[in-house]
Amino acid sequence: MKPWNQRPREIRNLFNPAFCGLVLARGVEGFSETTNQPMPFSLTLLILPLCLHKRTREQIKEASQSYFTKILQDHPEIRVDLAQRTRGLFPYTMEAFAYLMSCGAIVVDKSGCIAIRDKTVRKSIAGSQDTKDCQMVARSLGRKLALINDRITIYTMLGIRP
């Protein structure tokens, strides 16, 4: 990755580690609220590619009451280029996790699952409409993934090899 000051302004704004960390935290919170367990690391890698991509985010938001399997059935285009987006966003996901770790906001257990520490991430969702949507969809996505709670099934449905 390029040093921070050598990145284009758009990249610095969209993939800001604090913002990406907040989106990841919302997804992990949604998962943990549903299962009372931390989120497996492999599932956290799906949060940014699904929530930052505007069309995918809107499709998940519109179907907020549907199961994830139903959303994928109704919108198979979500799978298009998802593996490539996931690989492309991996460095930003790791940078966001590094930021969350430096702030003491996350805990990683022995099995590699991730949880958010209490009172480290603000409960209220604020910002522009796009940033609010990213956060709300991340929390919803975390809950939807928790209902399936099988990494292999989730990755297979998305057409990604774990």
C-alpha cells in the first residue's frame, strides 16, 4: 500500500481507516447481537465489499426484512466481481482492523473471532446519508450472516472460494 500522503484524495476519503473501521464494527456488532458470539474473521472480510459498493448496499437496504439467501436469489448480480472487490479491499480492511486494534475497540479470541469492546464505538449512527446507509447496512448484514452462521455456506452462496 502507498503511504497515506501519496494516496489520491478520493481513496483517502472513501477508505479512511476510521470510517472503514466503523463500518466493520457495525457489522461485527450486528453479528454479535444476533448470536451472542464474536464474528469469525473470514466473515468480516465480506463487510466492506458488500457495504461500500453502492448498488449492493442499496439492494441489501431495500430488502432489510429478507433473509440473505433471498436477497442473493433476487439479486444474483451481487455476486458479479465480488471476489475481485473483496481481494481489492483486503488491504483497507486490514488497515481498518489495525486502527480498531490501536484504539482498543476490538478483541480477538483464540479462534480468531472478533468482538467489539463495550463502550468503544458510539451507538448512534451519524454522518451523511451515505455514511449512515453504510453503517446501517453493515449492522443488518452482520445480523443476516449470523442467521446463517456457516462460513462455507456463505462463501459458496456468494461464489467465493474461502
